[in-house]
Amino acid sequence: MSEKIKKDLVLREKLALQRTTLANQTTVLSFLRTSMYFSVAGLSTRNLLKIENGVLIEYTFYLVGFIILLFGLINFFKHKKMISENKKHIGDFKMEYFE
């Protein structure tokens, strides 16, 4: 009975790590989407506002979009490393359990 409980806990931990990996991927896609929004805002700002310093506002949007993308990628790889380090702590499991 104790062996069955141990195998169930190992399976739950593996599934939790898979959910965490998928959440990490979703988060980096959100950062990418947000940075693209800022880039599109930079593209359309100069044409919509028609002001003399529109280039400054345009480049500000580009810079903010790039910073958001950079932060998202750094966050993604940092969490990816943490997830892979936690896979070592799941414990010993037998492959016949999954067959």
C-alpha cells in the first residue's frame, strides 16, 4: 500500500512540473504579445498624432517593447532552469509503473 502511495505522489509531482512548464511558456508568450503591442503602437503613433517630436514617442514605444521582451525572455530562461533543477527531486520511480 505504501509503494502505491509513493508512486501516486511521484506521478502528481511530474504532472505538476508539466503544468508549471506550460505556464512558463504561456507567460513568455504573453510578454511577447505585449511587446508586439508596444511595437505596433510605436508604428502608428507618428502617423496618428502628426506632431514634430513623434519620432521620440515612436522610439519610446519601441524601447518599452524591447525591454518588456527582454525581461520576458530572461524570466522564461530563469524559470526554465529552476524547473529543470526541481525535476531531480521527484524521487526514484519505476518505469514499469507507467507501462
